[in-house]
Amino acid sequence: MTTLIIIGIVIFILYQAVEKNKQIFVPKSTGIAYFLWVISVFGLLGLHRFYLGKFGTGFLWLFTGGCLGIGALIDLFTLANQVEKHNSKANAPIVNTDTRVTVNQNSTFRNDPNITSNIVNKDNSIIDVTPTSYRLDTYNSLKVYPLGVPYWPHQYVYSYSEINNATDEQKRFYVTFKNSFLKGEYLDLQGNTNYAFILLFNLLDSYDNYTDVKELENHIRLLGQNYPKTKSYGISFLIKKMEDKGNSNEALSLRSQESYQYQNNYYNDWRLGSKYKTKLNLNDDEVTLVNKLWYPSNNFCSIEYCCLEVIKLYLATISKLKEKYIQENTTILLQFKFVADIVARKHFRYRTGSSNYNYSIDSTTNEFYVLIFKYCENAVREKYGHKRKLNTDTYYTHDEAKLEVETKIIAKVTEVLSTLTSKIEPTNNDTEIELNYQNTTRWKIRFEELTTNYQENSIKFFDEIISLGNLNIKNPSVENIFFDASKFISKSDKEVALKLYIYYLHYDLKSVIFDNKQLTKTIQKNLFKTNEQLHQFEVIVSEFIKDKDLDKALEGISSIYAIKRKKIQIDTALIKEVQEHHSETVELLNEYLKDEYENDNNSVKTQEINDEEIEIEITQKNEVSNTSIYLSEISFTPIHISILDTFIKNNYAVPQSELEVFAKSKGLFKNQLIENINEICYEILDDVLIEDEDDYNTINPQYYQRILAV
């Protein structure tokens, strides 16, 4: 029997020696290790140590009886840790100096975590392999972009909106980079990591578009594996996003799976407080308070001035809330935790004191700060005439939880804000321009003020309208300001009205909608006392369309009313008699209300359309290009093109009510029209072009650029 045991030990030792010589780390089982400990006379023969590859101490245990039993006894309590330590080596990068595999630089990464974990050197991947060599695709073999990656100097990227600061060339490359990434092709950014961070925030902003959050998680993991500088932020940002969206359970699950720990030193660098500490002269407590917030990625806060005003209002609101709670013999922290406790127990149904309960208290408390920030942002939006508001609805379904949040937090925030909104700083010109660009009808607020307070000073009104136009220089609907202004002032100052009308034509001819097409406009009939004045105006308009000389056209307007011509008297009695006896001559009389001017370049025809307005039809004689601005493979109807023009005029966002009216005027249903356009574009975009967003239909500007022919 003793002989058999010795033979078995020798065979076992030889097997382990051969295994070690192969340089292969095989994961070991804790159960087998303890089994070997038992059959080796409770550890005295050291078979468990040979099993773990510890040959030196294995022989020592064999010849000393487990160091007189002391070592064997210690192994009883530490064997599980020894197995775990051994298995951890299986995941470590092992360099085999005899076998090297050079990664193909033109291959495409297949996202194998077992491969990526073995990478040792970026330029020459050296990994532990068997004698058979393999062609490996790793993130070190990113595809080279043949046209070259546009250089983008390194900077901190805080949100997707910072793509707006990129050049056109950088924006075009980003679209290519993003599309390639989503197709599973990973481009070598050549050190321009800004593109990767922009994509990270782009993915996070698309959170609501993912039907399966797992897919978004996989995209973020892929981004981190291929562009490692984003790796330490991606999952942490996703967890925070989940919390902000009210998906605390999913966030908690992801945190548990990853054994995730917040990396505060890195993460805080990306938060609002850290970013604006110097600019707003924040103290440490204020930085901590603002750092509780997720960086807002909406268009409004992408305007830095607006974002700063929201932060200042937020800090003032928190300060007032603290004072208010102190007057009630409590503190803001106690109140927030009191409400968070109800949310945890009633809404989530967590057991008091459990890990889920404790985590819920912290995350819900932070959600309250985010909620307050949203209320503050909406107050600033209201002050600045920004028509679209953030959704401030809470996701709590339990009645008691909703009631406590409403009475103990929201009601007090609303009360405090009513006393602070007057302290919001007015906008500067640059901010006005950006706000008017985002809200294409925002100019109507100022226009209504000007018309309501008009005091028969037409020159002042003209100057104020010009100033309003300058503040809407980026607004694709800027021409409407001058049209409405011309219509308003026509009753008190005809010359100013015509000058404003020339401005209207000036901006309309520059818009993306008018491109060598026939132009049909209306103008107030009372601006012209005689047919000669109308004819003179036609000449000015025709020359203006030809040479685009605004100053020349404005000077010409003054001459219209300076011209004195003999007034022609019309015998109305005779006309009436002719109408009664010769009804067929009515059409002939209508011709007298028409006028026409024509030169080598343009044809200008005018005709009365009602008691107040004249229609002006301008046709350019030069050869008109009917080439569509859209890709040749896209077959849009005139109605489709008209509705897309409406989107462009309104900065890619049109109220659904407005589209309803448009569709009804064409005898169609709005949804039918939108679905038809989306279906036409789907082959090109692999996605929908027009989407629903609250009370608006919106178009992704990047998608729109992709369907253009140029």
C-alpha cells in the first residue's frame, strides 16, 4: 500500500512538472485542493501544494511531514486564498520571449476581452501563445483612415455639444468615425482623443433611443477597449445616467457586476463645479454642491452664458432653501434624507438598513439636487424667452413618496425661485444670437414689445428692427422679422415700410430655401398711390435681385415718393356703366390693376389679390437649375421638399401642431407624411430622419447633411 502511495505521488509530481514546463496556467479548483490536502494525510505529504505548482514547498512538506504538521494546519485555513491567488495569474499578461506575434496593423478589432487583456506593447504585441501562431485583431490594429484624421488639439470635453466648436472638417470626420464605430469598424484616431470623448457623450445622450440598455453598455465598453482613455469614464458615466433617468435598479445591478467604485478624483474633473470654479469664483463647498450635478447636455446649457446663470441661480436657491429649513428647525440634508427614506421604503420597497436601501438613500438625495437644477434651468429659460422647458416630472409611483417630494422639496423650490428670478442677469448680444438661432420664433417677443410701445416714431422703429435683425443673424427665419415690420409700419410710413421690405427680400434671397427659383411675394397695396410708383418699385426689385446691392436698393426707395407725376383721373361712373352693360369687359378692367416690368435678367409682375395686398411674382430669365439639392437616389415629392424646407427654416425643430396644419392643407395626415419621408430616407440613413420630441418634430442635422447631394 505504501508503495502505491509513493508511485502515485511520483506520477502526480511528474504530471505537474510537465504542466509547468508548458508555461500554461490552468485554473485550479478549491474543492480538489482540499481533497488532495485530506488524502495527503491531512496535508502532511503536500499533494495540494504540488497541485498549485508550489514544488519547493511541496517537497519540503513531503519530507518534513508538512513541517511537523504546523504548515499543514496553516494550509487548512489559507488554502482557498492560495487557490484564488494562483487563478489570478491566469489573467495576467505572460511574456513568452520565444514566441512573438506581430499584430496586423490593417486588421479590424473583434472585441475579444481575452485577447485585449494579454496586450503588452502597443507597437509590438507580445503574448503568451501555444506553438501555433495566430493572426490577432486587437485595438492596436485600428484601421487607418486613408484621408488622414483632422488634427484636434487635446482639450477637456464636457458634453456632446462641444462638437459645435469643431471645424467643418472635424465635424465631417466625426460623422465618419461614429458611423464606422457603430458598424464595428474602429478607426485609428492618431492621438486625437477628442473624437472618442465626443462619441462617448453622444452615446450617453442617445440613452433614450436604446430599447435595450445592454446594447448601449456594450457600445461604451467597446469604446473603452478601443480608445482606452475613455475607459475609466464610460461605465461610471453610464451608471450616473441611469440614476438620473430613474433606473436605479439597473444602475445598482451594473455597479454590482463591475464591483464598481466611483473614481472621484477623475470624475470630479468632469463636473460643473470643477469646470467653473475659477470663472464663478466658487468656494470648496459650492464646488462640491455643483459637482453633485450631471453635466447638462441640452442646447440651452451648451450656451455657456446660460449655463453659468443657471448655476448661479441654483446656488442661490440652495442657499435660500437652507435658510428656510433652518427656520423650520431642520436642515436641507435631514429633509432630503427623510424624503429619500420614504422613496426607498415605499417606492423601491427596500428593507431599512440593507445595502440597496443605503445606496438608494444616497442616489435619491443626489436626484433631488438634479431636480432643483432643472427647476432653476427652466426659470432661466423662461426669463430668456426660451420656449422649450425641461421635463421635471418625478418617476416615483407611490402616492406617499410623490406627496413628500412635492410638499417638502418642490413646493419650497418653487416659492424660493419666485423671489430670485428677478436677479437673473440679462443676456448679452452673443447669447441673444445663439438663443435666437435655437428658437427661430423667439424674435416675436421683442417684436411685440416694439409694436405695442410704438409712438409714431418710424425712424426709431426702423433702427430697432435693424438691431433685432442683427441679433437674429444666425436665425434661418430672420426675413420674417422684416416682412412683419414692413406690414406693421405701412400705415404710418410708406418709405420705411418699403425699405424694410427690401431687407426682407435681402435675407430671403440669402436663405437656403431660395435657389434660382420663381419668387412670389405679397406687399401692402396702400404703399403705392399710383401705378408709376409700383412700376418704379418693380425696377428697384429687379435690379436688386441682379446685383444684390442693398444700399443702392435702399437709396432707390426714397426716389419712389419723390417722383411727381400728373395724376390720371378715372371716370368711375363710366366704368360702372360699362360693367352693367358689358359684363364681359370685367376681366379687361382687372388688367388695369396689373403691372409688369421686364429686363434682360428678370421679369417682375404685380397683381392685386385682395383689398389690402398685391402679389409680386419675380422670375429670373437666366437658365434655372432644377437639380435637386438632395441625393439622386432619394425621390422626394414637392410636398416632401416643402416640409423639409420648413424644418430648415425652423432650425430643424417644428411644432407638431404646425405640421398638422401643413399636412391638412395638403389633404394628408401628419404621421402619414412623416412616415413616408422616413421610409424614403431609411435606406440611406439606416435610421429615421424625422423624430418626435415632446411637442416637436425634429431632424438630426447630421442626418440631414447625409441626404444632401453636396
